[in-house]
Amino acid sequence: MPENTRWQACDPVIIRAPLGYTRNLMALDVSAIQAALADEGVDGWLLYDFHGSNPIATRIAGLNGSGKMTTRRWYYLVPRTGTPRKLVHAIESRTLQALPGDTLIYAGRAALERHLATLLGGMRRLAMEFSPDCAIPYVSRVDAGTVDLVRKHGVDVVSSGDLVQRFEASWDAAALATHREASEKLYRVKDLAFAEIASSLRNGSAITEYDIQQRMAQAFTDEGLIADAPPMVAAQEHAGDPHYMPTRERHRPIRRNELVLLDLWGKLPVPGAVFADISWTGFTGTVAPSDVLTVFDTVARARDAALHFVQDGARAGRDMRGWQVDQAARRVLEEAGYSKHILHRTGHSLGEEVHGNGVHMDDYETHDDRRLLPGLGFTIEPGLYFETFGIRSEINMYVSERDAQVTGPVQDRLVMLDVG
């Protein structure tokens, strides 16, 4: 699923994901964070929020859905060694009461700055939700003024990107199991959709993108899947728009000898479940045009180049960054002469939301220098887009200790639908 895809249809055709649910982080594992800080070579992790401006900090602190009113600035510092420290406003002094540590309370601006100096005492290098030059906007949640204020106390601020991955994006064995089950269900829905298209065309029945989308949405319900939007079904020229979404008002027929792109994502309706997200392309005939076949082959080679880069690196124990995976795929597309037809990055993190808080495979829209750490799941989905058609091939991967796995079948050729 490409970044920023949002459903604009007016029909509630599919159960929504429980967006209020997040992992239970109220019992913060300070020792695990401190071990991670030692690995990262920083003195501490400073969580900060003002009026919900930093959703990462509120989730890590366990404030999401807590019912607490948080309209004032709060800080929570986990040092590499020693006891955590809190700084909260007098009228919201219980904001962080569930978290371990010593508490400082301020009311006025002067007290805030004075206590902040105490809070930061002994710190020289702190991680915050910050990204130099906003290279990774998904992580860059702390405003520039607050970073300036912390730096004024002689502290070097670095990105918490890899820390966020460890404590927000990493899958445990149970989460991986939910992903695999969701993936199996998505593949069945994909097969059903292609079979429905082929059957309708064989029988001479009219079929539209919207019809197939709605039947897939019903299949989601039958399979017990939830998502934040219905599947994408794009025929021919609509497949050239990565964010096309059929609606009741805007869709086209699916005809013979046309390309059809399916993009579908979903998860199980249980706490802690993580998404699966796949894209496949089919052709409603027996002989696809040579340009379509060439583009599919190029996209598949780009996907496989990224796949092998990740697998080889994981098995060799190499340090890998998201931007490097993107470059591995994009190099294939560019060398084939398709630079002008690349419209998005190679892949995105998967989590309890379809675009998760882990590393993205991106050196195109952003420069994601976060590491591919064990426990992370993500997509690899290069695509090429033209006025008359578009092709994207999307797989899911999971990185474990010294290995990386593709979690479902990989499309190695265009699906040729038997339309009779």
C-alpha cells in the first residue's frame, strides 16, 4: 500500500481497525530501555509532549487512551543508568504517575527552565523524536524550539529513530503469528478477486472495479480481517495512479485484454495484531502487450534485488539501512530507463497500523537511515506508472536474528486470467 493512501469513499463497506488500541506500555521496561541506550551510545532518552504533539512519546509513556488531560508540557527522561526523571505541570502533576522515577513539578515558565536544568543534569547526548534536516519526518515530532531549549543546557540531541523501532515497531512471536495468518487470508481474497473477474468476463457479465472492491470487502468480513480502508482495484489507466481508489461514484468497467492491479491490506481483530499488505497484477486475456510484460519483469527484478539485499545482509550480520534497500530496488528501475516513472519509495514499515513506526525502505521521498533490526516487518513494493497502465509488486518481509523471510508467495509472472 503506497504511503498516504486514504479512503475517500462514502460507503462503510468494511470493519474499521480499532485505532484506539496500542500496546500496553504502562509497565515501562526501564531496564530494557537502558540496555538499548547503552547499545546506541547515548546518555538517555528524553520523551517530551505538548498537547499531543508527539504521539510516539504518548504511546511509549502509556498515555494513549488513558483518559488523562494533558494540555501542558511534560518530560520523561530515562537515563542510561540510574532512576528515571519526570517534569510535569502542577495542574497535571499525575500525568506520569504510572511510570517509575522521581518527579519535578513546575508551574511558571521560570520554574520550567530551572527544573529542566535539573532534569538534564549530567546528560551530554540525548535521544529525542527528532530527525536532522527532517530526513525522516515520521520520527521528527519534537518542535525545533524545544530542541533548542534542550541544547541550551549543553546537551547534544540525536534521533531516537532506532529506539522507537525497538519499543514500538518490533514484533514478538505472537505478533508475527498474527501477520502470517492475515497474510494467508489476504492471498485467498486476492485469488477470489481474480477468479471473480475471470468468471464474469467468461460469462459475458459486466463487472467494474467497484464491484470487485465490494466483493473483496465482503471477503474480508468472511475471513475475519479488518483494515482502515477497502482494497484498491485499478484497471488499465487507473493502475497508473498509485493512489487510485474506486468509489460508488468513480470507477470504470473491467474489460477483456486489460491490466488489473489489486492492493489489499488487513489484520486480525485482536489486540497486538499487525498488518499484512500485498499487491498483485493480472491481465484479462491470454497475450499481454510486450510493454506490459517488460515493465512487469523490470518491477519484479527490482523487488527481488531489494529482497536479496535484505536476505544476504541479514544472513551475513551486516548493518543495513532503509535507504540502502530502496537504492537496491531503484537502481534496477533506473538502469532500465524508467527514472521518470518512479513515483514512490520501495517500501514501508508494517505494524498495528498499516504504515508502522519502523524503518521505511526509502531514499526517494525521505532518507531513512534507521537500521533493519531483528523483529521488524515491512513491505517491498517497487512500482512503475504510466498514463495507460501501472504495475506494482508488493511482498512482506520479516527480519529475525541472522535471517530475513518473505512471509507469503512472490509473484514471478503476470497473472493471466482465463476469460474464455
